[in-house]
Amino acid sequence: MMNSTVGQQLVRDTFTTAFIKNFIMVLVWFLLSYINGSVVATFFRHQIFYEDPRYILFIHMVINDAVQLTVTIALFVVSYALYTISVGVCCFIILVAVFTTRSTPVNLAGMALERYIAICYPLRHAQICTVRRAYMLIGAIWPNVFKDPVLLYKRQAFDGIYFSLVFLTLLCTYLRVVFAARALSTERTSAKRATNTILLHGVQLLMCLLSYVAPGVEGILHIIFPGRILEIRFANYLIVYILPRFLSPIVYGMRDKKFRKYLKMYFVCGHPVDTRVECKGEED
């Protein structure tokens, strides 16, 4: 990050610029780590959540994003602090970052599908969306995530094809889900809230899918704005890899009334929460 080779010229940030960038990244890490830690603690302290497939998929994504955020920011800071790093260590960190980044879109698709079933098939939702199937979905995500970077490493041309297939498949699925949900959302307030949640998932999904095209976009921007490669990479890192991680706690932790009921104890001092009372039928 600090050093970038453009042609035969080595481009480096000034000390002040490097300090500001690293300060921003570490501050973001502390903020999101506290939020994610609060969300995870809330989930595991209350049985009502880990018996619900909706929240199981959610907490899987939060933990995944927390790991992704930690390793990518660690790599960012290390790139400024050290001129060289062990190849083995660097490869391990990069692979973890790639795995966690690429699992998020699939996890989001599963969460949107669960909301779709809740809206369109409410009477069958409890039978279709079970805790066991939620764990099966999580188990199915990771083998494909591990496989993709290997294929992409062997065949660079496969990257564009893979992105196109993933993007088109998820886009078509989301459009069908949104249209079906909106058609039913006028009948029930809960359906309207769930539709809004699906739309937020869609926004987050599109932001996450930017990781597939980020290198190409970065190259185009470098042509348009020559000499700004470090600024372009920093902005690309914030938008593609950091900003989508802010949305997960907002979609569920802040908008979901059931989760917010328990989560607020970590942010509001002097307001204990009665955990004996379950807040049913209040999901956003």
C-alpha cells in the first residue's frame, strides 16, 4: 500500500499521508470490532437467536466480516510498517482475506432467500427454513470459496467468466425475490419490512461483488487519473472492502427490533434489558 511501482518508478506516500491513512484504518477497525463484538455477544447470550436460522446466517456473516476486516487491515498496516514480509505469512493472510471476502455474497443470497420464503410462503417458512438447513448452507459455502481462488490462480481468464455467472445468477434471483416480495408487501406490514431488508441485502451484495471487478476498475481509473495510484487504491479499499462491512450490523443489529432490544445494552448505559421477555413478531 505504501509502495507502488508504476512503470519503473517507485511511488510512496509521505509520512503524514501514511500516518493519516493508517490512523483511519485502525480507528475503523476499533469501531467495527466493538460493534461486531457486541453483536456476536448478543447472539450467543440469548438462546432465542441461535435457534433461528435467520440469525444463524446473520452471525456467520458478522464473524466472517470481522475476520476479513482484521486480516485486511493488518495487511494494510504491515505494508506500511515493513518493507518486506515472509512469503508464507503474506500468502496465508491474503488467502484468508480472499476466502472471507468471497463468502459474503453467497451468505447474503441465502439470507435474502430466507426473507423471500418468509414473505411468499409464510405458512411453510418454519418447515423450509430450519436451523439444520442454515448450517448446511454455511457448510456448502466454504468448499466453493476454497475452490474459487485456486481456479482463478490457474486460469486468470476464468475470473471474468466467474464474475459474470455469479453476478447474473444473483441479480436474477434478487430481482425475482424483490418483485415477488413487493407484490405481497402491500398486504402485510411485516412483509413490507422484510422487503426493505431484502433491498438492503441487494445493495450490500452489489457492493461486495465490486471485489470481482475492482482490479479492472482500478486500472481504468489509473489511466484517467495518472499519478494518483495510491489515492485510487486507498479509495478502492475503503469502498469495496470496508464500507460493505458497516451494513451488516445496520441491516439486522439496528433495524431488527428483536435484536436491537438486546443489543442496546452495549450502547446505552444504565438501561438494563429484561432478557426474559421475548420480542416476537417485530422483525424488520
